[in-house]
Amino acid sequence: MKFVTTFGASKADKNSKEYKEGIKLGLFLSKAGYIVKCGGYQGLMEAVSIGVHKAGGECIGVTIEKFDQLRPKNPYLTKKIICKTLYERLEKLIEDSRLFVAQSGSIGTMNEVFMILALKYSGFKPDIRICLIGKMYKEMTKCSFIDKNFVKNVEIYENVDEFIKKSNI
């Protein structure tokens, strides 16, 4: 089984370009034979789940017990893993996946992205593939605190169409 983990904003308007791209991303990854894991809530997580659902694939939502009481349910998940802590959730999202795809997001998405970057950089997971989608990630190549040679090991795409076209998945 091939697993991919997707990260993205929990708040995204259903009519936004990013949301529509999320649906397209889920459809593409599912059709490419991946079991998709995501945070399991609304926004881009829901959008990806819709795409996977449309493709007839499997989408696993990894949620946090405390958040589940506060946030609306995502009806497009085929399976849900409920964690006690944020750390456990991140661990479950990362385990078994060799491919990580992140769309735009805020502090939660950045936390997830920086964790997988750190795992690859430190050599704990040297063989994972990291694909970042969106203009915001181009800025990473300019950050003085990120090793320029390391950034070459991360794939950055302008949008989902470019990712689909050039990622060779």
C-alpha cells in the first residue's frame, strides 16, 4: 500500500481557487493509487477528501479528540483515527507515508511542513518526498535560516496543475 499525507489550511472558502485545487489534488493522488491521509477537518483537508471520494479511493482523517468536539465533521473520510494529542496526530500523519504534499495554510500547516522538513534534513527520514504547492513556499528558498542546499531536495510547485504535470507521480 502506498500512503501520501496531505497538509493544508483548515479554513478555505469552498469557492476559492485553493479549495478547487484541493479537490483536484485528492482526485489525482487517489487515481495514482495512493491511500490519502489528511488532518480530517474542513478547508483544504475536506477538499482533498472530496477528490479522493470522487475517485472512489480511501481517505484517512487523523484528528484530535479535543478538536472533534469543536469542529464540524468531514463526511468524505473513509476512516478516522482519533488521537489524544497534537504530537500523536502528527506522528500518525507521518508514519507509513513516503510522499508529503502541502498546500497553503497557516501555523498548523507550517508546523506539519517544518516537521517533515526536519525529519528529512536530520536524516531520520531521508527518502521521503516533499512537494509544496503554492506561491508562499517559493519564499522558503529566500529564508536565511534554511540551508540552500537542502531546499534543492524539496519540490516546490506554483499550483496543483503544475504539480500534476511535473511531479511524475
